[in-house]
Amino acid sequence: MARSFAPAAFCAALCLTLSGCLDYREQIRLEPDGSGTMVVDFLVDLGLMNEVAKAFGDEPDPAAQKGPTREEILQGLKVDGIRVDALDVRHKGDLTKVHIELHFDSLEKLSLIQGFGDDRKMEFFDNGDGRVRVVYSFDTRDVIPLEELGEEPANGQELDPIEKKVLEITARARQRLRFRARVEFPGPILKSNGGPDTRKPPSPNARVWRIDAKSDPRRHARLGRGKIVMQLLVDRSTVPWVKTLQPLPGKARPPARGAGKDRAPGGMPPRGLGD
């Protein structure tokens, strides 16, 4: 049987702050004391809900078509150790654009923001030779909740006309998904699985991950379905606020007999940071 679709639940999810965005961008800049700044830009397109409602033969619900308001977002950012420096929310038709600039006292404080701590995790591992492997994992299933819209049927099962329409809407929405992250440390980044900084002039302390259907189809297929894993290699002196480093999982204990290859943090292959 094909996977069911719950339009009401999805429509509700779209209206949650920081959820349902088809275009998500963030920039994190860390200082030597572990504090930092974060800039987030995201776009919510509620026209998708109109199409889904029509596919089910329903009239779009005006109450469910409202994007996140400034008050809702500001309420979610009221966390000790977080200072909101700028917040702009603009509505135009079905589109809602949000721009947030904030300062955080520590990564721990940042993780207390609803939706941030659940979806993001930055971990620091002892890579040896005085170097630190930073693994920033980002679970996109809540930020871009398109997984609930439906998947291709397994075993050649037939879809009814409504399911086919929903699948078509999903496919078009997935093609539009875009994700971009820029991470900057107080010291040089020696290696990463991201791209060079796109600012002019580029900073040796920053790397960029740009994911869309054209530039990175493999990672793009994971948006809304799983984690995006960003890895960086830095000198120990670059992260002085981190007092204790975790051992690399492959070094923490030997693999069980018959197990597959060891995996690096975040499920990355142990061959390095080139992926």
C-alpha cells in the first residue's frame, strides 16, 4: 500500500516558525571565546498548500496560508544568552521571506532555541596531530518537512489519481529546494568537505556548503529526508573554548567482527574530508 499523506499535519508544519522553507540559508561566525553570530534567511512558499488542498478537492484554508509572523519568530528566540540584532518578515502573496540576525553567548545557548538544538549539532573530535575535526550535522527533515508529502511507491504499486498528483507536486517542490550554509571560525580551516568562501576577498577561516538540484544532486536528494553533514579540520588553537574533545568513533573502540568499514563522525567515510 502506498504511503499515506496527512495534509492537515503538513499544513500545520508549514506554519511553524523555521519550518516548511524551500530556500534556507544560514551563516555562523564563531569567536575565540565560543560566542558568535548567526544570520538566517529562509523562504516559505505556501502556494504549495493550495495545490495540495486542490488535489484533495478542498478549498484552501486562508487561516492555514499565513506564513510565520514576526511576533511568532521573536517569541521563539526569547532565550537566555541570545540577542536578536535584526528581524525582518515580509509577506508577498503566498511567499514569506524571513531574515534573522542574532548573537549567541555559546553554542550551548544557541541549541536552546526551539528547532535549532533538535536539528543541529556541532561536535568537536580529536583528529590527532594537534588538530580538531569539527562535525556540523544538520537534520533537514524538520526545517524542510517534505518527507510527509509522499514517496515513490515500492514494488511497482499503483497510485490513485490523488496520490499521483501529490507526488507530482512533491517532485516539483523538491527540485526547488535550496540549502546554503557558511561557517566561519576564528582561525584558518585546513580542510573541509565544503567549498571555498564566496565572499570577496574570500576568508581562509570560512567554508561554504551550497546544495541545489543542479550543483549537488547527491546531497540535494537528502534535503527534507535526512542529515547534511559538514566537516572541517582546524588546529586545536582555533577552538580554545572547547575544553574536552571527543575521540573519533573509529578510534573509540575497535569495530565488531564482521562489521562494515568504520565510519567517521556523522556517518562520513573514514577516507577524509573530500566527500
